[in-house]
Amino acid sequence: QSVLTQPPSASGTPGQRVTISCSGSSTNIGSNTVNWYQQLPGTAPKLLIYSNNQRPSGVPDRFSGSKSGTSASLAISGLHSEDEADYYCAGWDDSLNGYVFGTGTKVTVL
Amino acid sequence: QVQLVQSGSEVKKTGSSVKVSCKASGGTFSTYGVSWVRQAPGEGLEWMGGIIPIFGTADYAQKFQGRVTMTADESTSTAYMELSSLRSEDTAVYYCARAALTYNYDTSGHSYNWFDPWGQGTLVAVSS
């Protein structure tokens, strides 16, 4: 089982704001940066946010990331139908000496 | 802009091995690492390990220690992941991804940071 815990699902109507939480510990989120990946149905994951709150080129600014202590969050403001996907938080864990992914959150656009 | 192109789907018998390739197209791995991540049907993402091609240094997740071997050929900008003693639970899509690295100069250690871009994935099906 994953050491990073996310809610299994989240939903909203177009234009709404959706927030996804990622809970970890002092050995992962508490001491390393957090990254977020988006996985559209049937496709490979894509980097969405890196280093807690940085967006790669081409990622819309409606996606934002934040981190506080041993938790992180991804916010999608102004939800679009094409945002319907699975979202994973991830980062390095010093205790496991390995990279860990969150349990994943399925976002549904109602 | 570098793209990662993986080898095609594989069907394997339990107890056998599989080797998946990942070629950087339009560039090289440069100073980045290459990580391997797998996803079983209907499940989440699982990090298997990674390799730093310029050093040839591989790191494996504890779960796969002794069963996985990651290599890289800098001359062809290709990374490989070989998984042995296959069992049905290894049925999954296997992804490679270019990995940004963080170095700790105090400990001479390193860690994997973000993964971008990703390969298209390789389905490995294992059955008896």
C-alpha cells in the first residue's frame, strides 16, 4: 500500500474549483518536494506540477499545487470536461529510499 | 523535444523473463535519470526503480530487488528494464520516464524528483 494517501474520488461541475489532498509523513512530503501527475483514460501519465507548485510549459494555470508540512494539495479552478482523469501525487521517501506515488484520485466532471 | 519510445507488447509464461526497451527520440537522456513505473490493470502507479545512464548507477525499489535489472546504452540513448521470474501479478503496463535528479553532496547520494516525459507504455501479460 502507498505511503501517500489521497481521496479515491472528487467531482465538480464545469467551472467549479476542485481540490485534491495528499497526506504523507516527515520522511516524504515533510522533507522532499511534491509532484503531481495527470493520467487521462488509456494514456500514459503526464507531469502536471513539479517542485510543489511549478507548472511545466503547456500546463494551464488553472492547475496549482501547494504544500504545508506533511500534506500537499492540487487545485483545479475552472474545471473543464477534459480535466476528467486520474491524478497522483508523488515524491521521494527518505526512509524507503525510493519514489512513492499517492493512491490516486479520480476526478469526474458532472 | 525528447520523446521516449518503448518496445511493443509482450506475452510471457510464468517463470520467464521480459526485457522492455525505452529509446529517447529527438534527444538524449543527458544528465537525467530514467525511471521505470508500472501499473497493473485498474490499479495505481508503482515505482520499480531507475538508472542514471551517464554513471550506469541503478536504484531498485525494495519490492523488486533481486528480480529486476535496469541498464542503459548511452550510444543509442536506450534504457532497458528486465524483470525475471515472472508471475501473474506482474501483468501490467510498464512505463519509462525521464527523471530529474536531486543530488545530496553531503552524503554523495541522489534521489529521483519529477518524471517528464513518459514513454507510451508497454503491456506485459503473464500467464501459465
